[in-house]
Amino acid sequence: MNDKQNHPATLPTIRVLQVEDSRPDAELALAELEADGIACETRVVDDEARYLEALDEFQPHIVLSDLSLPGFSGQRALALLRERDGELPFIYVSATLGEEAAIEALRNGATDYILKQNPARLASAVRRALREAEAQRAHRRAETELMRAQRFESLAMLAGGLSHDLRNMLQPLLLAGDSLQDYKDDPRLARLGALVRDCGRRGLDMVQSMLSFARGARRAEQLRLGNLLDALGLLLQGSVPHSVRLTIDMPDPELSFQGNHTELQQCLLNLCLNAIQAMPDGGELRVETSQVTLPTDFFLEEEEPRSGPYLRVAVIDTGTGMDDATLARLFEPFFTTKETGTGLGLLSCKRIIASHGGLMRVESSPGQGTHFHLYIPLVELAADMAGEEDAESLQGNAERVLAVAEEIALLSLLSDTLDAWGYQVHASQSGTAALQWIEAGSLPDLVLLDADMSLFTAERTLTALTDRGYVGAVIMLASADHPPAPESLPPLPRLHVLDKPFSTSKLLHCLRRALVGDRECD
């Protein structure tokens, strides 16, 4: 039973490039395909120059080639194609192909061969060749995505390790900056303190943004628009060429809404990088936000009409733009206009916005740039969660604080800061030194302990303290990414964990609350 009797599935219209000098033979091959229900656009060429031109302009799905032509040959056509594309199907359709020549053709990269004397097999050969080519492309895309996922996994592991060390390095800048600002009678030191503190905060923000993006955390949270776009600006640093002017316009940076910081950051970063690539000669990239109210008639037929307040985030470029044919395929899986792109970026963006209950719109035309508009619902606007600063006095009352940290810079700054705020501080650079001090004198009112100690760990130090009768307040300074395991700690009723990095103000607030004993530090 042949393929025609099996009623094969109808293919979408395919582009067939025929290398043939006989018009009747070309028409016969086309008739075989059409008789089998294969819709075709065809182009017939019979010399090398027109063949190369057709490969570039016509972009065929399959090539059907005679073996011998005046001044040209099927072997040459195959060789030229394989230099450009290793997967595009190429079928010989010839009257002179012998068995040895057929085997050699397949060895050189031909997909199949058909004798003109027996054209009935042509349609099934074309169908099979197209299926195999699509399977090969799908396999290659899957391998590419697997490699990409593995690279991101490696990046996430690397980022996690580096972020821990970078935070410890940048933490002293926050304390040193705050301490220098206390010198109100010396404006130069105060300005230097502000600079040091701001540099420390900026560095920590960059570390957190890169870590969050690399890990791809998937959790809903209360987002502040200013934080989201500030992080985007940090991630774009180094990617925006001098020829492109970047502007981020947000009239209300305090706007709060429910969403996933990492996913929205990924979406905006992808759109911005696409925009930069669309402006090879330079231009303007603009990210702007506004609050809008969408009416019911704004939604498309396939979208759920949910009118109400929305956050609009627009990514606008002055690049090359896109024609209607490209716009029609923009969100197709694996469709891309880039040589090395996967075609998944915009589809991922659309899915991310849809998962937030929102929608995307795009406007573009050749030479006029592109506008992407993201609409995120604001039906559950949150109140400002920051609150007012604690009104309690931050000044110490000569309480005795035992500060323990292996990092000498951190230990020195902790000691200087607490001393300046009225505390009696004893600094120990190891757990053993702290225990020796306790054994030589009385117990402190509070223990301030860095969790990142290796010679004599924080857990062992706390256990030894409790063995010596200490039941007072303990503040453990720990990274949010590496919190202490509760089962590894002794049963301390007044144990507080302060996440690093922290400011002087946060440290002092935590000290007062820990000493009072009726509230947590957070």
C-alpha cells in the first residue's frame, strides 16, 4: 500500500528548490508532490550563481537536484549546500544514477535519491526527509537547551559561593561608612563615610541581583518597583555600549505589587538585551513605567478580560524594527532572527507575564524601532511595609559585649562602633580566646558572634559558653544564604540571628532588642 492510499497528513506549504535544466522533468516532480497533497512553492535553477542566490533569498525547506546539468552538477550543488547547512534535506532526482553513484551520494551528505523512471516514491521520500530534518533540529535544540541549563546550574553554584565571600568583604564598608559619618565636625570625613557606605550598599545590591538571577528562585513576594528596576540597571551595566543611551523612567519607585522578582528581572533583561542587539549603530533604549486602567475592550479574544488597574512597563528601542511577517511569528517556539538564538526568550517572557496574570503587547515596524508593553495587574496593592524607624534609644548603657569574629576588619569595626555608642566591648578573634576571657573574669551581658568561623566554630563556641553557665542574649551574624542549622545550636532562649550584610542602625536596634529580651531582631 503506497502513501497516497494511506492518506498521509497534510504538510504546511513547503519551499522546494529544484536544480533542473529540463522544464518537463521539473513539472513532473512537482505534479507528484501535489498529487500526494504536498503544497509547494517552487523555484527552478540550472546554474551555480542562481542556485546560491536561491539558497539565500528563497530559503528552501528541501532541494531536489538532477545529477548532471550543463556547466553545473548535482555533486557541486550538494557540496555548496553542506558548506552552509548540514541538515537541510537534499534529494537527487536523476535518470542516470547508478548503484555506486547512489551510495557515494549518500556518503557525501545526500538525504535520498529517486530515479526519474520511478517518480512514485518521490512524495514519500520528501515527507520522510522533512520529518527527519525536523527531528534533527529538535534534537539539536534540546541539546543546546540542556547545555544552557547546565551552564546556568554551574553559574548558580559559582554565584552562591562567591556571594558569600563578597558579602563578607563588603560588610565592613557599611560599618566603616556609618562610623565616618559620625564625624559631623569634619565634613570631609562625613562625605567620605557616605561614599564608602554607598559603595558598600551598591556592591551588595549587585551581588544580590546576580545571585538571585543565577539561582532563578521561584517565589511570589511583595515587590517594590524601584528595587526591581534598580536591579535591572545594575545587571545591564557593562552590556550597554556607549552608542546606546539607556534611560529608566519610573515616576513612582515606591509602587508595591505582588510578583516574582527573579522572573520579572529575567524578562526585562531579555527584552533589553534584544533591544541592544537591534541597535548595532546605536540609539536609545528606554524603560518606562506608569499606572494604567485597562478597559474590557482592551483584551484580545483569546485573553481573559480583567479590567482594572495595571502596572505598565515598556521597553522601547529605536532599532531596526520588525515587519509584519516577523511579528506574526514572534512568540513561536524556536523562531529567532538571530544566528545563534534559541527563539525561547520572548516566549519565556510572555509566559512569565501570563503567570503574573498580565499580558504583553508589541508594536514595531521596519526602521521605526520596537515597543514592548508589559501589563501586570495591581488589584492587590500593598501598603508600605517599611514602617517607621524604631523609636527606642540606640545608645548603650555600658553593657558588656563580647564580640567574636575571625575576620579582623569586621571585629575591629564592630568594636569601634559599639564603643562609640556606649558599650563596653571585649574583642576576641577566636572562640578559644573568648572562652579564656570568660574564664578569667565575669560573664558578659551579650555575646555578638560571627557565624563564619572555622578554627573554633560558632556552634562549638556557643556550646562551650552554655557549659560555663552563660544564659544571656546572643546575636549571631550569619549570611541569609547560609543560616545556622537549628539542630547544631545549643538551647539558648535568647538567641537572635542578624542577617549579613547589616547597617550600623540595624545592628544597634538588634542589640537593644536582644538586651531587652522581649522582641526579635528582625
